Amino acid sequence: MWGFERAAIGGWRRRLARRAYGRVLEVGAGTGGQFKWYPAGVQVVAVEPDAAMAARARLRAAAAIADISVVEAAAESLPFVDGEFDSAAVSFTWCMVADLERASEELRRVLKPDALLVMVEHVHLHWQPGRWLQSRAAPYWAAVAGGCRLDRDTVGVIRAAGFEVLETRSHVLGWVVEMVARRRLGLPSAR
């Protein structure tokens, strides 16, 4: 995917990382492809459940200008105290987590009130026949793409977990969305 990374994803990741501030939680770091975009002065704690990917991410963290540490953990069970982070960055992770709702609730839990969440994710299309085709292709894509689901209502799940979506920017005919959200005060909305 390096060609697509250079053509489009790198720009999306750059915008994402530049909006993060303070103590940043990156969920689903993979091999650390986003690390080079964080500016100096931020402290990033990157979470990755796969040990081999986390090991590769640690090598990239050592070369980054930001202060980055890598923790092996799943998005559905973050090993941090409530309200520990000022902002969070998530890129192409919510399409792969096993329990999308639980991961979103955990993310909200570890963010400070009014903290910023920046994401770039695959989402279910809003237009037909694209949505229908995407739903039919999703299981096959997941089988060859490490479990990535193209047909999730990521924006809706983030809202239900207690975030206010401030901005969205669609790419690839609506298949990928950049999203900026803020953790709302109080309890998440009922589903």
C-alpha cells in the first residue's frame, strides 16, 4: 500500500497528526507509519495490540521528532486512567477493532473532558448502489485485508459514545472520512 500511502494517505495522516496536541493517544499504531507527522513538543502514547507491529513501531518511534512510546494493548481495553489524554489520533483502526462500541467508549473514558479526537477511517457509504456493493464486498475485503471492515458506521458510533463531531471531510467517493470530534461533557448518549 506504499503507493497509496504516498499519493493520499500520507497527507491525511499529516493533517491528523498536526491537529493532535498535548499528551496524545494514538490507537492502532501499526508499524508507526504516522509517527513522522507528529510535531516536536507533543507526547504520544501509541497503542498497538500486535507484538510484531509494536516492535517495528518502536523503531520508528525512536526516529521521530515527537516523544513517542509504544504500548501493547487492545483498543477495547486501554490500560490508562480516566481522563489521561488531551487528544487522540486514530487512523484506519476503527475499521478493524473487534468491538467498535467498546473501543469508542474506552477512547472517551481515557480522554479529558473537551479533548479533541482526530480520525481518518473507512466508513459505510451513504449513497446507493455504492453502499449495497460495499456491504457485499466487505466480508471478502476483510478476509484479505487483515479484518478491515469497509461497512461500519464509524461516525454514528463515535457520536453515540459521547463525542460531538465538529468536522468531516470525505475522500474516495465517501469511502474514507477525516473526522474531528470533541469529547462531550457528561455521559454518552443512549443507543
